Amino acid sequence: MPAERLSLAQARRIALAAQGFADPRPHGRVDRRHLRRAMGHMGLIQIDSVNVLVRSQELPLFARLGPHPRTLIADATAAGELFEYWVHEASHVPTDHHHLHRWQMAREHKWSRFWDLQRRRPGYIDEVLRRIEVDGPVAAGDLSERVGKKGQWWDWDDAKVALEHHFWKGHVTATRRPGDFARIYDLAERVLPAHVLQRPTPSERDARKELLAMAARHHGVATLTDLTDYHRVKNEPSRPLVAELVEDGVLREVQVEGWAKPAFLHRDARLPRRIGATALLSPFDPVCWNRDRTERLFGFHYRIEIYTPAPKRVYGYYVLPVLWGDSLVGRLDLKADRAASVLRVQGSFTEPGVPEGPLADDLAPELFAMAEWLGLDDVDVQQRGDFARTLAAAVGHYART
């Protein structure tokens, strides 16, 4: 039989509903129940340390929940509900999923820095683990033996390499130190609940299949590559597992308007009549972290420009896509000017044909809510970008009312 056909608008609403944007934001105090609900939609939150606005992992919760206690993730980690692991890059993941990543922990490490360290300093990596066993949790700086100036980006010393190896293998897990965001490494059994570690370990095949089913539920509708990208698993081992999920009735093959490749619809996917969201998305939100999918689904070309030299940037340093209804309609370059206590909109841009006035009226309260959530007193829209004048007028009007 021919595959069911979905319009692009239907696919967008399905995808956004799967990510929680069809649900209203909570009223009143936001607590861990709301975090659990958001994690149920997302499955994980990608971590990034850039703090020009706020660290990226906090933004997906703001987009879905609005203002909330900024300790939600740290508190849930301390309570044994979340742990950090390499999933979609470094990520916060529910501890209930720990068993699904053990096949990766059990694999032989292919990291060249690890093997180089093994050759140069036999036994050193084991010594680092013994120190944690005896002396307790450590940060990489506690073991640092670097000589000379630290390089920029990924210039790790031997201690960091050893700790990251044990982190990858699941021997240790990490929490974050308040203030400088440094990883604090401790034995997994001292951090994660016993029932999590005692849960039976599935086969690699079964774990991969479950991760693909989860990715399909979080996406709603997705191609094979979309599914494998979610937890960063490979395409070829996944093809037969996706076929099995179709046979099992978990997925249904569909055709999405304008997509060259087949797509798969999760059996629990919802198709709401409309999406009423106004949200500022992290560059690493699951809605837009896969740039190819973002372009296919929303017709929105998005590239992060943090690593682009300033003169070559088109939109700005830390640019957040704007979700309005079921579309990505623009982007704002945001900065938390903590010294002046101002949320600065350094650049404001819309996509062609977007009605600027109504969009600005909806964004103004969102910007003030974000400012208050970050402990800032005001919002300042600078005159850069085609949308700046309209947004500045709406922000000024909102501030006066």
C-alpha cells in the first residue's frame, strides 16, 4: 500500500507537539514535576558552556515552561533523576535511561589521547580512579599537572584525559560545581541510585532499538537520519531496527511533503489543530539542533556563528531562533549584560513575509519574562536588523503598560 502522506504544515505541528509545544505553559510555581514532563518530551538536554546569555541547557526548559527555578536541573541531578553523559554531545539524561547507554560504555575506547596516555604513562589512568575511590570527588583542576599556558578549546592535560575516559566508560559520573560550571567527578555508585545501576543491561541491539523508538517519539515524525542523530547512533546498524519497529507497529512509514527520503511516524504522535507557542529556542534545542532537519521542516536556514569571526557574522554571536505558532519566523542575538542588569537584543531579524507588528507584540512579554528570570531589570533593543525598530517599539510600549 502507498505510504500515508503528510503536508509540511502537519509534520511541523506533529514535531512541535512531540517536543511539548502544543501544551500550555504551567501556571503558578514550576517544580520538578514540570521538569519531568518536559524531559518526557525531549528525552535529554544538550549541554553547552557558553554563558553570554545563559548556559544553553537552561533555555529548553524556559522555552517550554517559562520562568522556573534555575536550580531545577542541578536539584534533579542531586536527587538521582538526571545524570550527565555523551549522548547528543554532552547531555543531561534521565537516570532511567542509564542502562540504554551501557553498550557504549562497554566499548573499547577509540580516543587517540587515551591511547597516547596509556603508552606514555602506564597505570596512570587506573591511579586516577583509585584516587577518587579513596579521596572522594575531584575536579580536573585538582589533578592538573599542566606546565605552561593552557591553550584555548580542547587542550586537555593528562588528568583531564584520564577523568574523561572514566566518565565515558561509566566508572565515574559528573555533577557541576556552582559558579564556574566545572565538572566534579565521582564514582557512579556514589552518585547514581542503586536501583538505576542494578537494572539489567540489555543487549546492544535491544538498547539501540529502544533509543530509536524514543527518538521517534521525541520527533513525532522523522527520517532515518533524524532518528539516528537524536542519540548519535549510526545509520547502518539502525536500518533493520527501524524496519522492525515498523513491523512491531511502533512506527508507520509516511511521506512528508517536500522530503526526498521516507519518514516514520510514531504511533503516539499527535497532530494538534494549531500550535500557539511563542518561544526563544536555544541553538541546541532538539527542535533546531539538526540543521538539515530544521531546514526541511521549517524552511529555516540556521547556523550558529559563535566560532565565526565577528566581521563575517550575518546575525550575531549568540542567536536564538524565534518559534511563533508552528513556524520559525526570525532570530534574536541576545546578551545578558549583568553589569548593567539589562537583557540586550543586539540584533533582530525576521523571515520574509512575517507580520512584524503581531510578532513583536508577542515577543515583548517573552523578553521581559526572560529578563526577570535571569535577574535582569530591563530589556534594551539595539537598532540592528530589519526587525529592530518594530521590536523596540513593542518593547517600549510593553514597558510602559
